[in-house]
Amino acid sequence: MVDLSNLFGQKTVDIEKLTADKDISGLIKALHSNDMHTQSEAAKALGSLGPAAMDVLIRDLKKKDKDHHLVIIKALSEIRDPTPVPVLIGMLKDESSEVRWGAAIALGEIGDSRATEPLVTCLRDYDKYVRYGSAFSLQMLGWKPPDDEEKAFFFGGIQDWKAVGLLGDSAIPALTTILHDRHSIVRIKAIEILGEIGSARAIPALMQSLADEDSDVRWAAVLASEKSGIHLMHLPRSLSRRPSLKKNPLIAGFLNFVLPGLGYAYLAKWWGVMIFEIDIFLTVWLWQTWGEFSFEALLPIYFLLAVHAYYITVKMPETPP
Amino acid sequence: MDIEAMKNAQDIQGLIRHLDHGKPDVQRRAADALGSLGEIACEPLLRPLVYPQVNVRIGAIEALGAIGSPRSVEPLIHTLITDKSHEVRWVAAVALGEIGDKRAIPPLLASLKDDNRYVRYGAVRALEQLGWSPETDEERAYYSLALQDWDAVKKLGKSATSPLIDMLKVHHPAMRARIVEILGSIGGAVAERTCEQVLRDPDENVRWSGVLSSQRCGVPASRLPLELSKRPRTGPSVFAAIILNFFFLGVGYDYLGKWWGFVVLEIYMLLFLISQLLVGLVTTLIMMVPVLSVFAVQTYFMAKKEAALAG
């Protein structure tokens, strides 16, 4: 996205004047400044304006604008007023992971104990940033995990893998949750710890990971499976269920039949589109000279092209697992 | 019909058909059922070893491994050596270990050199099960490589050199990069030559590993750039871009990754059509050649730049 404000240069904002004028909307605009100092000065100023400013900030949190949300959440975590806590708790369920992360941090900074329960739930988020932020905020709120299972979620959140591993069997629910992380390196870490724990309770989760989309995750899952007591004989079948990266021969054949050449383009052949264009010229030219008959003449050629595309797709080597 | 009933009726063919069932759970139960039938299921299970469906081959091998009949050893060895699917080769290696027949040792040793890490890993575990342990340093090197136990390989020193060079043939780039790194730390004339040769590897990480290892082996730095320049180019082909743009102006730009390539093509096509209607095809073609030549030259410079960026 092009940021137009960069094009014309940033105007210098006079925070003191805005504060004196009680210009809340002006100060909120200043929160969007690229200058860190201006941002926090504006936040401080809004904090000094009391409930009136807080009302506007909370109202703005209900608008649908992710970037604006992030800016206000940051200001709220600097102001540390407890009024917006319920709204911020609601934002822990936002669809944007950055907003969830920001809200988690702000709740820790504000330090209101109402946030504890929702933050504990966020330790189970699929996004590692949210888990990380929630764990630190819970620490700031003085929260102590009631049992080993919760402890595992907490240590998983702050990425203290060693501590998670030491919890043994109780860490399995937390590690299973972390296996849903989008980042393959985190998944690998969780699998390695599951292997170290070496418990039969981890088997269903590990079996799932054998069909992971990432090849290094699958390899880690094989090594961990053996330590958890899965019989080696059962691993190849689970691995064979991994998502295939192979192109579909039927699609290649179909495309080449209806739009000759595009089947090759689908297989990433650089001359695929060229054949497609040649076919268009040829069809138009033949149609002009032969009329209707041209279609019957071209049909067998299309059929051959379709068979060829199908055949070369089938013959393509499979990517190594 | 359900698996349990088929098992009780000893419906071997029915169970084999279920090895390719849509649900992996059913596949597994069918394989377990076949394995529990014992010796009578052995002969009928040998034929599915060559069926086209991977699931059926895997299931049959799982069952044969559970039955443990000596009659299945030779067919399983054949599968281990020849099957195209690595999962099938892998499960065959595991099954041979389970059956425990010493005839499987030489082919499993050969599988330590398989291109696929899962097959190598399965072969190592099977060999251990058969009571085999490495005797020579060369065997120890292949053994540790199959387990991806890099520290153990490093400790073998110079005697690991030739197995390491042999395993550079694998398709897995991370493994090749690791091998080159170890060769660099071992050193010696052969390792030195190899580290220099891998500068032509298609994978960037392997090449970089080669540069670092070459330096450590004492290859003069002045020799590296020339060697590196001989690597296969993975960037766009300059020739292809020119041909495409000369015949179908715009498609070449699309090939070079420009989003507006097809926009150019459509405009060109439209102008071509209009011109053809106004002045006829031959005149249009004569007019187009110099224009397209200019574009071809421009494409040449553009593609050169793109190729240099892509490395």
C-alpha cells in the first residue's frame, strides 16, 4: 500500500497546543504519527484528559479499522486506565492476530485482574504471538498456574521449551495445541518435546503430524513417534497421507483439451501460453478457409495434446518427502 | 461388510480390497486383520505387492510383516529394491526387520544408500533388529548417515570421506549442505576437490556451504568465483523471453513475472486486428517486424537483468 503521508512529509504536531485546546480527535490523529515520541506524548496527553478522552478512544475501538485499533490499543496500554478493560477483553477474540496480541499486552500493562481468565484462554491461541503476549501479561498480573497442565500452557506461551518438557505427561495437551501453530519451526519444537516426553498419550497428535504439510515437521514426527512407542511399521501409511504437491493429470489433460496449451502452462512450461496463442490463430485462419470443417480437423489434435499433458504429469517425479 | 466379519470368514480378497478404502482407519484395520490370519494369508498377499495403489501395497506389506513367513522374504526384498514409492520401500524395510530373516541383510545394507531418508532410516532400524552392527568404518559411516547422527560421522574422520561423497547424490538439499560442511571439517585432498565441485550445486545453501568448506580445506579463494559461475541457472531464460515477446508481445513480460504482461498482449492483439482490417495481413506483418525487433532487444536487456538478480 502506498502511504500518501510519506509523500508530503510529516507535519510536526504541537501536542501541548492540542492538549490545551482539549482537541481529542487531533490527539488521536497524532497517535498515528510515524514518530515514536509524538505517539507516546499524544497518549500521555489523552490520559491526562480523563474520562472524556477515554470515551472517544473506546468508541473508536468499536469501529472496523484494524490499523486504528492497533494504535489505540498501544495508547491504552500506556495510559493504563482500567475503564477499557471489558472492551479489550472482547478484542482478545478479534480475527486479526496482531489485534489479539496487542490487546493481550495492553491488559497486562493495565493490570486489572478481570483479564486473568480470558488471558488464560488465550494461552491456547493458535498464533504464537498471542500466546507469547498473554503469558507475559499473566505474569504481570501475578497469575500462578493452578496445576501442571496450565503450567505447560504458560511455559509454552513464553517459549520455555525445557520447562515444558520437564512437566512430562501433563504437557501433552499444551503441546498438542501448539501443533496447530502456522509456523513450522514452532511445530517442530513441540514435536521434539513430545518425543522427549515419550508418552503413549502423544500418539494421536504425532500421527496427525506425520501428514503435516512441511517435510521437516514430518521428519521430526517420525523420530518422535518412535520414542513414544508407535510401531515403526505404522508410520509409512500415515506419512503417505501428507498433502500432495503433485499437479493433477486430469486437470492438465482437461485444460489442454478445451484450451490447448494452457494445460502446459498449468505445468509451468514457459511455452504453454505460446501454444495457446498459436492455436487461436490457427483456429481463426482454418475457420476462414475451411469453414465448419476446421473444428473436426482440429479435434484429434486437441485430443492428442490432452493425452500428452496427462501423460507427462503422471510421469513427473514426486517431490521427496 | 465389516472388517471383523470378513476376518472371521477368512475373506482374504475382501480384506485386500479394503486396503484401499477411503478411510485410513479402515485401511489399517484391514491390514491388521490380514496380519492376524497368519500363514494362509501369505500367498494371496504377495500379488498385491505390485498393485498400482500405494495404500494397497503398504497394507499388504504391513500384514506380511505381522505374519512373518519366510516365503515373503524374497518378494519383499524385490519390493525394497524396485518399488518407486518411498513409503512402500520404507515399510518393506521395516517388515523385513520384523520377519527377522538374515537373507534381508545385504539388500538392507544397499538401502542405507537409498535416496530417501525415510527408507535409509527404516533400513537402519531393520538391520539393528536383525542383529547387524557396522564392522568397518565405511559401514559405520553409512549407518550414522542413515540415522542423521552428524557428530558420529564427524568423529570417523577421513574414513568417512568416500561414503560422504557418495551420499552427495541425494535430492535433499539440506542433507547435501550438511555433508559438505562435514567434508570441510574433515579436510584432505579428495574432500577439497569435492567442496570445490559442489560450488556448481543447483541449491544456494549447498553452494554456500561449499564456499565455506573450500576455504577451510585450503582451496585458494581466487578459484571459487569461476567455479561458482558454472552452476545451473534457475532464473528465467533470456532466450525464452525474447521468443515469447517476438511472436506474442506481452507473454514474454508475463514470463518475466510482470503483472502487466497480458495487458500488453491484449493491446497488441487489438492493434494487430485493427491494422489487419485496415491494411491487410501482409502489410501488417511487414510493419510489425521492426516494431517487434525493438521490443525483442528491450526484452533482451530486461531478461538479462532479471536473470542476474535471480542468480
